[in-house]
Amino acid sequence: KKILVVFGTRPEAIKMAPLVKELYQHSEFDTKVCVTAQHREMLDQVLAFFKIIPDYDLGLMKANQTLNQLSARILTAIDEVLVDFEPDLVLVHGDTSTSSMVALASFHRGIKVGHVEAGLRTYNKRAPFPEEINRQITGRLADVHFAPTKQSAQNLINEGVNSKSVYITGNTVIDALLWGIHHVNEHREDIQEIKEFIKKNQKLIVVTGHRRENFGDKFYEFCSALKELADRKDVQLIYPVHLNPNVQKVVYDTLGNHSNILLIAPLDYEAFIWLLNQSYLIITDSGGVQEEAPSLKKPVLVTRDVTERQEAVAQGTVKLVGTDKNKILKEAFILLDNQETYQNMIGNKNPYGDGTASKQIAKALKSL
Ligand code: UDP
């Protein structure tokens, strides 16, 4: 069976890497990897860490391209790969322009599509934008769906997807994390620099934030909450700042000169999961980080109004706080000051998987 695995962004690469490594171990699959390189540097770092060399590299990253320009370029470029390799199945991931456009191109060519991390929904067209529609389109086009949780499988079934084509496997992000955390080289120079900033007697808050739905006023409000949080003497913040100019400007303008805040460039995956593991608390709007945190036993405040990842919210490890300054501060203070609440939040197992998702997906692919 010829399988083409396609991805383009950092989170997709992290989540597809363990699956690619698993598929390579099965001789009945002829597995090839194609990267659209929707994100360039951030993607390459992940490929290097997991030692994956793509067979096709479409290099589609371009500054300031619109979603429509990017989508058109993906459709055109992937078509040549489909003609060249003639896969039996194309595997795409999640909710990016790469996922939806590659699924559409494969459909046009009559090639089956498998969707990894299928069935996540907010049912809010605009949040997250454009991800919610990307995953709905991909779900419509896919022939086989690998849902991380019961809830995501149920979403698909409610939409009329045949339950026989839906497999509940857990999320491959946990496979990546459990492998990755054992392969971190703590002696790397950038990790040493971060270690020098971290003071043992202060609580470390790791922050990420870059979702489009929060750009503009909401982002200023979020940053002003962080600033006030950092005014506490017992707290330190480290924020790897996303390269998007909408994010960079606001963050550096508002938080640039605070002695308790370390602003750094986005970390590669290896350094980032090491950093998450050092934290006391995480504040983020990232999807992947919400999934990783329960495995590291870290509570998360999510700076969004909705999340397609409800499982950890229901369980208590993750709390939705939006971007309202007072709400963020209130919830952060509770976690900093109330040990009982803190322990209750981290006490559960990870609802997104146990590190065997890639194996389960490979097994399902064999049975198709
Ligand atoms: N991540 C990383 N470096 C960073 C921040 C995040 O490697 O500086 C990783 C993180 O561990 C997670 C993934 O990137 O696996 C999340 O990506 P992102 O927040 O960009 O996207 P989302 O998960 O929201 O789609």
C-alpha cells in the first residue's frame, strides 16, 4: 500500500512525526512524506529532531500571502506529487490549509484520504479561524477518520459519517511528547540560557499566544494581564513569541522591559517541551499545548472563549479564561496561591491519549 503523508506547519509535523516513524517500520507500507512547508523554519526544526527527511518538499511559504493564494498554490503543487507517486492513500492532519487543500486535491484525483486528529469541533465558523472550516472540509472529504477521543468520534457520527470509518486512537501528540521528553539534550546552549533566568524560589509561568481570533484589542488586554501578573515578586514568565508580526509588535511593546519576563524567539520542539516541564503553570491559546500539559501534570489557563478540546476542560486540568484581564488574573492568582486547587487541577490522567496512537493508526490502516 502506497501511503503519502502530507503536512506543512509545526504542530502538524510534531503530530505526524511519530506516525511516520511507526509507518516506516511496516514493510507492507511504502510510505513517503511530503511537506508543503506552510511554516518553514519551525517545520524544519521538528523534522530534524525526529530525523525525518521529506521525499517531497513543496516550499510554499511566502511572506504576506493570503489564505486564498496559499490554498491555490497548495492545490497546484500537490497535484504533481499525486501524479508522481500515485498513492493509494493520503494522510493529512488536523485543521490547516494544507489539510483541507490536500484532501480536496486527493479527492479530485480519486485517491482515498485519511484524516488524523479528526472530529474536533467548535461549530463556530469564526473561532478558530480558519481552522474550524479547514477541519470540517477535511472531515467531509476523508474516507477514514482517526479521532483522538470519544467526543471527537461522536462529533463525526453526529454529522453523518459512517461509524465504521471512524477509529478512536488517542492523539499522536502524546506519542511525540513521551518520546521527545526522553530525547531532550539539556546541555544545549539555549536551554542553558533559559536555566540562568529561572530562579528556584519563583513560580514559572510559560506563555504562548498567537491565535488569529485574539489579534487586535484582545491581544493588548491579554498582554496587560501578563504584565500585572509579572509584577508579583514570586512569579516569573517566559514567553516564546510567535513570529507573526501581529504578535511580535504587541508583545515586545507591552512586555519588553520587565525584569520578571523573558521574551524569546519561538523555541524548537525539544527546548519547548523541556521548558513546559519546568513550569508551574501554563497560559496559552495553543491547541497542542492544551493536549500536552496533562501528561506533564501542569495546569493550563486557555486564553480563548471556546475550545475544540473540551475533554481536559471537563476533567479540570484546563480552564477557559478568555482574554479578559481580570478573569486571567483571578484564575492565575488562585492557582498561585491555593495549593489545594492546584493539586486538584493536575491530578488526572491525560484524556487525549497514552502514547500509543500511532501504533493504533498503523494497525487500523493494515485492516483497510
Ligand atoms: N511548540 C514549540 N515551540 C514553541 C511553542 C510551541 O515547539 O515555541 C509546540 C508545542 O509543544 C505544541 C505545538 O508546538 O506541540 C503547538 O503548536 P501551535 O501552538 O503553533 O499550534 P496549535 O497546537 O494551536 O495548532
